[in-house]
Amino acid sequence: MFKKIFLYSLITNFFFTKKIFAAESGGMPQLDPEFWISQIFWLVLTFGVLYIVLSKLILPKISTNLELRKSQIQENIEAAEKQRESSEAKLKEFDGIILKSKIEAKNIFKDAREKVIKNINSKKEILDKQIDDEIKKAEMEIDTLRQSAPEKINKIAVVTSTEILKKLIGAEVNNSSISAIVDDLVKKNGDKYYGH
Amino acid sequence: MAANPMTQFEVYRIGPEIKVGAFDISFTNASLFMVISSLAILIVFNLGSKKNSILPNKIQLLAELSYSFVSKMISDTAGSKAKPYFSFIFSLFMFVLFCNMFGMIPYTFTVTSHIIVTFILAAFIFIGVTVIGFIKHGFGYLKLFVPSGVPIVLLPLIVVIEIISYLSRPISLSVRLFANMMAGHTMMKVFGGFVVSLGIVGGWLPLSFSVALTGLEILVAFLQAYVFAILTCIYLNDALNLHH
């Protein structure tokens, strides 16, 4: 059924097409000279106006626009390049400054350390000296004390012995005899008493 | 009526008949589309050159790209000496391109599908190039017909061939554009007619063909404008830099 309709329509269509094309009149309108002069006139007019306006007004403007843009972009690129260079130089300068200050800081540190060490050393020496002096003084004092100690002890011994004897006996005893005894005792047992 | 593929090329009067002497210069549909094309070019490029921003907007970009495209085309084919003729070639290229492209819109008229229009353009180019050649090189321009390095025996033949090829330049230039435009539009009309006559059942094939042809024709419209302009550049190159 569908096939039949399809074929039928196809045939009728071709029939119509044939009929339509048969009706056409041959020849190209382009070769009809009726409007040639008009076409030439209007072509010259429109193209002439187009050419004059484009060449005098519009194209120079586009050209300057392009040129301006080009130069502006070039300028911008140059400026950017300059800035980059200057920033690089500044960076270098900055690095230099940092390096310098680092060295300076190190030097300062070193100096300070040396000074401190020197200071400490000198103070230590002074202190050592003072300590030595004190020790010596003390030793000397001790020595003098030690040397004078037996005599004093002897005297004390003599005095106390006389006093004791006086109380015990109630009589005066000759000092010289007591001191002779003490001297004798010291000579005998002095080592035991004073550690000599 | 609609199926006749040649009716689209018919020229008819719009408005009253204007006569200057014996010449009929009435405003026709062809004139209308010449005016439309020129106006469109002027509007587009005027808008594209109005203000100069570092980042161009779309229409400015279009104008500037066209400018550099044509400028590059000229400097590539005709060298730096062709700079004074830039405006002319630019106008020519844009005029032909816009006429071709406006012809692609349904129910419009294709100005460049008329041999008289393309022939006048080509003849003007031919005469202009020849005049430039004689001004630049004097009678030395005739050396163009005598290629170097050709055996003496062949020289008369070669010279005749060169002269014929030179003289046929306007014809080949004009017929190429006219025939391309006419053939393309005729073919599209024929296939369009088939779509109607084959109806809903068989019309799909010519319809799809028509769609494909439209794309092809837009390509041809651009290509023929480009060819027209670049051949002009080549002829100009012959006249400016005579080295044969």
C-alpha cells in the first residue's frame, strides 16, 4: 500500500517537474543589454563612493589605530622590560645588602665574643691575683699566729698554773720556777701539743 | 515560474525610469544591492574604526583583521611597491565579497552574477594595470611579453601567446567570477525546485543537497572574492616589478 503511494507520487512529481521545466524560457538575463548602462552607472557610482570614503576616511583611521596599538604595546613591553631589569638590579642590591649585613653581624659577634673573653680573662686574672694575695695574707697570718701561739700558751700556762697553785696552796709561788717547769714540759712534749 | 533557475538573475526597475540622454540609468534591483553592499561595508568599517581601544571589540577586530588580511595579501604578492594601491584593492575585495555574500541570502540579488558588472571591474583593473606598467617602465613594459631564457626559434610563438594571455586577462578575470556565482546560484535554485516538485516523499534528498550546497556556495563566495583580489595583485605585481 505504502509502496504504491510512494511510486505514484514519484511518477506524478516527475511529471510535474517536466511540465514546469518545459515552461521556462531559455536565455540568460545577464546577456540582455537593456540594463547594462544602468548597471555600469550604478557600479561606478557605488564603487567610486565606496573607494573614496574607504581610502580617505576609514582606512587611514584603521591604519593609525593599528599603528598606535602596535607602538603602545611595544612601549608597554619596553616599560615592563625596564621594570624587570630595575627590579632585578634591586634584588641584587638587596642580596648584597643582606650578605654585607650578615658579614657585619658575624664580625660584630666575633668582636663582642673576643672582648668578652678578654674581659673575662683579665677579670679572672685580677681575681686570681686577689685570691692569691688573700691566701698569702691568710697564710702569713696563720704562720705568725702559729709562731706566736706556743709563747702565749706558755704564758697562759704559767699564769694559770700560778693561779691554781695559789688557790690550792694559798702561797705565792715563784713565777720563774713555774715558767722553767713549763719550758721544760714544752721541750719534752711540745710536739704532742702543737703538732710540730 | 519559481522553478526557472534563471529568473533570479533578472534585473528590473525600481522606481521611475531615469534617462540621461539616450542612456537608461534607472535604479534597479542590481543598483539596490550595490548600494546595500557599499553601505554595509562603510557601516561595518566605520564602526570598526571609530574608537581605538587596546583590546578591540568584535567589530573593531573584524575591521582590523580584514585590514591586515588584505594588507598581507598585497605585500605577499605584489611587494611593498603596491602600497599606494592598497585602498583600491581593499575596496575591490570588500565590494566583491559583500556582493557575493548578500547574494547568498534568499530572495536577494547577486550583483556579481552579472557579466557586465564583473567585466567593468576587470576592464578597469586591466586598463589601470597597463597604464601603471607603461608609466613605471615606459616602453620597457613590453618586455613583459618577451620572457628571458627562451630559444630564439620559439620566441615569436611565445610572444604571441604572451600577448594573447595578457589581453585575455580581463575576460578570464570577469568570466571566472560571473560564471562561478551564476553556476552556484543556478544549481541551488534547481535543487530547490526539486525539493518542491518531489514533495514530502522524495524532497529530502535534494533538500539535504541544497543545505550542503549553501555551505559550498558561501565558501565559493569568499574564495572568488579572494581570487579576484589576488589576481589583481598579481597583475599589479607584473606592472610594478617587471622581471620576467
